[in-house]
Amino acid sequence: MTELTNDSALTEDAALTEEAATADRPTASRFSVRDLSSGPTTGELQLDDRASLQRVVGLSTELEDITEVEYRQLRLEQVVLVGVWTSGSVAAAHASMAELAALAETAGSQVLEALIQRRSKPDSATYLGSGKAEELREVVLATGADTVICDGELTPAQLTALEKVVKVKVIDRTALILDIFAQHATSREGKAQVALAQMEYMLPRLRGWGESMSRQAGGRAGSNGGVGLRGPGETKIETDRRRIRERMAKLRKEIRGMKTARSVKRAARRRGGVPALTVVGYTNAGKSSLVNAMTGSGVLVQDALFATLDPTTRRAQLADGHEVVFTDTVGFVRHLPTQLVEAFRSTLEEAVDADLLVHVVDGADPFPANQISAVRQVLGDVLAEEKRPAPPEMLVINKIDAVDGLTMTALRGEYPDAQFVSARTGEGLDGLFAAITEFLQRDDVDAVLQVPFSRGEVISRLHQQAHVIDTEHNETGTRMRVRMPAALAAEFSDLVASD
């Protein structure tokens, strides 16, 4: 990584030391579940479809057909990353650029070079400053890159000015994340939410295409082109803006309808009395892997950022007989674009209505505290707007199989109440189940119920949602000694035995 700075604090030795430390840090292995005795899971089919690339042999214009590997390499966009380091340590600045590189690779790009500049704040004109922008142009020419990605959200003026200097396409962090979401959205609701977010981002950044696209003639015939050029008074860019606003209004209406359907499903689960556990966390922290490990389901798992966009709910049974549902949600990221927070509000409502938030953290990340802070900030904003209290939170440090002993000791000292697990190896899952069971039993009550023969559905619900300690049949029905949630006990209060 090259630094566009002359700051004496950033010595070459420090940079090399940081790179060496980063290279030596173990990384989490990919996690996948495959039962060879059965067919592929839904998640595996989604992963295969996402990674597939099929070519029609014989239609190439080249004299000799190229291989699939060569074709994949030709497809990849060549990018240069650039960021402005305004505060924090050099390690934090390098970690931010490493995350941007992971985002770029997830979007389907090849990173050629990464540059950072030490400034008190980004330049209001070109983000980097005129001199550094010219240096960036030289790097682009030397590497042959066709895209520059900035680690921040650029204003429309900064975007235009920087493109004029470097003379290649320039995108910012927000546009990159939106592109990844557009690639990974599969459900109708997810696609609608991504489209809405993209249009909100695009609207202030539309550009005109010159006077030839204008329909504002007006005045005397011949003064502005004469007959045939008089129009409704809209320029082409104004027409585009109007159409985008109309499309956004339609998408918002569709998303509101989908929100209603999702609310109905949540209400049905609530009526069933099954506790809802929502899995939240930073992107690529291992949330889907953990859901698979705890429920035995086939949720899509991929070692990539934002692999999961659509919430997936799976049912599991604890050792004491409690049934719970785990909901896997979209991951969070540092500086999550405002457009995405607004568009994915219906998805984030799964976290608002949860009985327990299972907050998954990547233990192998060099700055886990930053992950925790980013997730809590977004959730706090959503809870404040919904005017809802924050659900209880259980911190889960994942990927401990990729953490060395010294780091593990530091993590246990910093987060003493957290659960430490590895979704890949299964280590610590029993302790996590025990902690969840203890949490769910905190309001349980013991009761003896006399269930008449005509209320057979009560017995079925007690076996599903309560812990049945003892069962005895008599002449009037079934006498059951159970430990159950307080809400269920209130529902069956008329069946409590008198003696």
C-alpha cells in the first residue's frame, strides 16, 4: 500500500511492520455444510448460481478461443483504491483500506494499487487535493487501471472534478456497496429495496449530456433552432429526474406492501409463543454459518461481504425442549450508506421485534470493537426512529479457531460476558446453547395443569413450547407438571390444578 504523504510519523519501517503483522494474522477458513447422502441445500444452490459463469464456445471473434480462466480474468475491472486518513492509527487506516479491497473484490474487481493520504479532512473540490489528484492520475496510467474507488462518500462535485483529473471512472464507497447489494439480491423485496437505494443515491448525481439533449426551445421561431425543437420546457436531465422520482414512489409503495406481509408473519410467530432470536453483526462475521451450525439448515454461506441480504428464519430446539427461531439478517459495515438503512428498514425491523439479539463478532478481525460500535450505532438509529426499547443483547465472538492464544486472552478480558464459539469447528456451541436456554428460562414458572381430554391441543403446545417434567393420566384428563414461559402460563391459567 502506497501512502500519498510526507508525514514523518509514517515511516517505511512502520508500514512494513504493519504489513508483516497483517500477513501473519490467521484468517478464518471457509465454512460449508454438505451432506453427501442428500441433495444440495438451498444455500448451496444459490452459491452455485451466483458463482456460475457459462460460455458459448465458438462465438469468440478471436482467432483462437480462450479458456474460461482467461475469460474470467478479462472480465475483472482493474481498480485503484484511494483513501483519506483523517484520524486514528496507521493500523486502523490500513485496516480500512483492506476492508475496501475486500468490498472491491466481492464486487468483481481486481485491486492493482491502494493509496492513502494523511489530511485533516478531505478536500472539498477533488477529495484528495489538486496535486495529489495529479499523482493519482500518474498511478492510474502506470497500472493501466480503468476505475478509481474512494474510501468515503463523495459529493457530486467531488466526483465530477476527480474524474476530470484522472480521466477514468470514479466511484465511492457507497456506490460500491450498492453494486454488491444489486449483485446479491435474490428476493423480490430485496431487489426492490436495492433499486430504491440506488435511485436515491443516483438522483443528485445525474449528469446532462449537452445542449443536443435539451428540449427548451422557446422564444421566436429560429432564435433557438426553430420549428421542431420547441418542447415541453424540460431538459433531458429534468425528464430523467422526474422518471426516477416516479419510479421511487412506486417502489416505496411496493415495499410498504411487503412490509405488511412480513409484519403478519412476525405476528403469527408471536401468537405461537416461539421466542425470536435475531442474529445481527458485521458483514462476513459468520452469522449465516452460525445459524447453520445451530439449526442444521442450509442457509447460503460464502466467504464474502454481504453474502446475505434477505432475512432467513430457521427453527431449532434447545436441550430443555424450548423451540426457538433464528433469523439471519443482512450484515452491517462501517459508514453504512444512509440510503441502505432507509431502504432496508423492513429487514431491520426483525431486530427491533426480537426477544434476543445474538450479536456475532469476527474474533479474527484486528479491530472487533469497531465492528461492535458500527452495528450498535445503526441499530440504535433504527430503534430511536421506531421509538422502541432495545432488545436484550448476547455478544458472540465467532471464528475463535482462527485466533491465537494471546489475542484470545485479550478478547476474554475485554468481553467477559461474551460467548466464544467457532461455527466452523463447532467449538463453544454447547455453551452458547446453554446461555440461550438460561436466558429464555429467566421468566419461566412452574405449574401443575389438569388438561381435560377435550383439550388435546394444549398437550401438544406444552410439549413444543414448555419443559414437561411429569405426566399422569387420570379419570378427568391429563395431569402435567411443567416449566413454561410466563406468557404461556397466563394463557393456560384456567387449567391450573386446584390441589
